[in-house]
Amino acid sequence: MASKAITLGVGIPMIVVGALMAWLWTPMESIYQNQIELIGATIGILGIIFFIAGLFYRKDPILH
């Protein structure tokens, strides 16, 4: 059972914002180009992690 709040509410927007920062904002800034690209890529990677975590999230504990 996946968590839609984590997947759709956090993961996908972080992936989109990270991609926009890395691809669109980076060419506009010449001084801080590497830092903006690094931050955008980091936000995108964290978004992918949240997306995957949302797919595996369960409310019920697993009892053996």
C-alpha cells in the first residue's frame, strides 16, 4: 500500500523543482553555476528517495 501524500505531495514536486533548478536556473547564473547545479541535483535526488519511500510506506506494522 503506497502513500499518495508522500509520493505525490513531496517526491514529485521535489524532483520537478530540482530539475528546473539544475537545467533552467543554472545557465542564467555565471558566478554560482556549480553551486546551483549541485543544490538542484541534491533536491532532485532527495525527491527520488522520497518518491521511492512513499511507494514502500505502510501504516500497519509488519508482525511476524
